[in-house]
Amino acid sequence: MLPTPAQVFLDAGDAATYCGVRSATLRVWRHRYRMTPHQDRDGMNLYDLAELAAVLARRAGDGAA
């Protein structure tokens, strides 16, 4: 049995840079694409890198920019 890869989380600023969008867009995506909410100890939003990649792939498949 193969081990599962560890989840990688990005803060909102790094996630926005990765996706090429503003932080506000990420908040919209969290609801639109039903992304799993994650927070650090200080209550800051974190984004799962795998979920972000899936959203970007989905948007590319839909022809969205």
C-alpha cells in the first residue's frame, strides 16, 4: 500500500499568487467550488494546494480565465 502524500497548505497571499488572482477571488472560489475550509491557529484562511490545482484545472476546462 502506498503512503498518501501530505497536504500542503498556502496562506491567502501565497495561494492568490499561485493562482494568479486576488485574495478576494479566493473567497469567492471557496463558496463557488465548495472548497474545504482550513484555518491556522490564528484563524487565518489556508488553502489546500491540491484543491487549488483542481479548481484551476476545472476553470481551464470550462474555458474560464
